[in-house]
Amino acid sequence: MKTPPQPVTKRERGGCPACGGELRRSHREYAGARRSVDVMICRACGTQVRGEARDDADRPRTVRRTARPLPAEGPPDNFVLDPAAAQLLRQALEAEERRTGD
């Protein structure tokens, strides 16, 4: 059974205004006009607490994507193409190369 949504309280940082419990960051909500609000949730009672609206241009951007090297065995097999379809594709590409002279 799901618990009903808790009331949302506006507060900058600190403990939960309802019970004084620890807050954890949950997500960011769009507040309109290129502004966003951080939403925290109390670990004890589940109350949602919103921070102050900030301009999206002011918040620091974090880059999480890192380049990963290919596996030592080479690229993974393409499971979309079966061997027969791959052979037909190779033949079509070779015929195209012969026509263009590349």
C-alpha cells in the first residue's frame, strides 16, 4: 500500500521542519523561467522540503560521462544481424563499391 503524498514545505537547508530528521537530496524541479528548485526528503518521516529557486545558469554543471575503452576482445557482436543478413549486406556494399570505383 502506498503512503499518501506528504505536504511540501519550502526551506533552504537544515533538518526536517516536521520532525527534525536528516534530509537527503531527492531531485531538482523546474520552477519556470529557467529556474529550478532542489527538493530534499526527510529520511525519517518522508516530508518533502524545497530549497530556494535558483537560475539554472548559476548552478554548477557536472559532467558524469567518461570515455570507456573498448574491450580487449574488440567490439561486441551485433545480435540484430544474423549471419545471412550480414552476408547480404556485405555483398550489397561490395557491389556499391565496384560501381562507384572507390
